[in-house]
Amino acid sequence: MAETSIRDRAGDFASGVKEKAQDVAAGASTMVDKTKRTAQEWASAASETVGQTKEKVQEVAATVAETAENFSQEMAGMIRRYPLQSMLIVLGIGVLLGQFVRPSRAFGPEG
């Protein structure tokens, strides 16, 4: 009788361990599924953000290109209307840039 009681207890213990192992496995599977769903949601959100950013960059680039084209056309019109003044302005800008670019002569011609 004692032998049967020990076997029953051992069997019950083994069944309990088996159930706990199954519970742990089920819990781990649930956790993996939740993690996978969360990762997919984050990837989807990131993809959506990248798409929106791409669209915004394209809009800004189109606006900049249009503005540059308009500026270029306006400058061409001004140069055609005022050719002498335009040349004098460009000459003045060139002289100023030359003053900034060339080395300083504060210590005399030898440098």
C-alpha cells in the first residue's frame, strides 16, 4: 500500500511538473507572439513616417527648384534691362571677394 501511495504521489508530481512546463511553454509562446506583433507595429509606423518624410522632402525640393527658376528668370530680366549696372555690380562683388580671399599684407610685402 505504501508503494502504491508513493507511485501515486510520484505520478501526481510528474503530472504537475508536466502541466507547469506546458503553462510555461504557452506563456513563452504568447510572449513571443506579442513581441512579434509589437515589432511589426513599430516597423509599420517607422515605414509610414519614412514615407511621409520622403513626400515632404520631395515637396520642399520642388518648391526650392521652382523658387530658383523664378529667381534665375528675374535676374536674367534685370540684367537685360540694366546691363551696365549689372556689370558694375559684378565687378564690385569680384573686388570685394578678392580682398577677402587674398592673404593679408599687414606685415609688409614679405608676409
